[in-house]
Amino acid sequence: MFFGIVIASLFLSLVAQHFLSAVPPWGARVFLMPLVFLYGALSFSTARMLFLAFLSGVMWDLMHAQWVEDTAELGVGWSVLVYAVLGVVMSGLRPLFHRGRWEVHCLFSGIATSTLVAAEYLMISIRREPLRFEFSSEIWGRIFGAGVVALALSPLVFFSLSYISRLLGHKHYRPEKEVLE
């Protein structure tokens, strides 16, 4: 049941983040969906995490697709790979999560969100002609600003989802138990 709630939360957070304004000093957007996905990467097995990565990546691409002269500047599906890699790294940090070291995951959430924004910028830059990468202070502000905002919001999102999982009696995935049994 909690898996279905996380899937619904992915969709609702993607919709909600489009109604939130940018953070004024940097012009950085508030990205909620990556935070929900990263919590899901901590909570579920690798197969379920990869399914969440697929859903998150496709939803992200469909909402952020940019069309220029009848061609998609960002293809649908490229961010599935980015989400999968970020999910694998977050899953690797799962033992710390089970020991109650939540601050590591909140810090990684900021890094992962900045990575996602930077990857999107790089994909747009690669698809445009002529190929050039311009890293102005505004672009750096949007990349790192999104990470700082995610870092600030991640404890709220993680604690909220943890509370819901406890209410539903969800047992977080622990691969080390399978090895011992």
C-alpha cells in the first residue's frame, strides 16, 4: 500500500512544484518530485526503486519537454537513466538510513537535485546548435540553488513520508536480512 502512496506522491509533487514560484535570490525552482523519489529509493527493493526511477524519469521528461520548431529539444526517457543512477547511489546509503543517520540522505538529496538540473542543462546544450556550454552566474545559481532548496525541504519530505510509512506499518527494505536468513 505504501508503494502506491509513493507513486501517487510522485505525481502530486510534480504537479505541486509547478505552482511554486522560483526562489528569488537565485531564480532556482523548487523540485519536490526528486525528493519523493529519493525517499522511495531508501524504502524499497532495487526492482521497485528502478520502477520508481522509470516513472519519475518519464514524468519529469513529459513535464519539462521543450519543443523548438516541431522537434523535442529534450527527448522523453533520458532522465530515466539519471534517476536510476541517483536511486542506486541512494540505495547504497540505505544502511545509514536504518541506523537513523538521516542527515546524510538530506545532504545527498541536495546534491542529487543539483545533478538532475545540471544534467538537464547539459542535455539542452548538447541538442542545440551550435554546441556551446555557457555557465553564467545565473545558470550556476539555478543549478546550486535548486540543490540548496532541496536540502532545506528534504527533512520535511522525508519525515512526512516516514510518518506515513509507520502509520501503514511499512517495513523498509533491508537486503542484509535476506543474506542472514
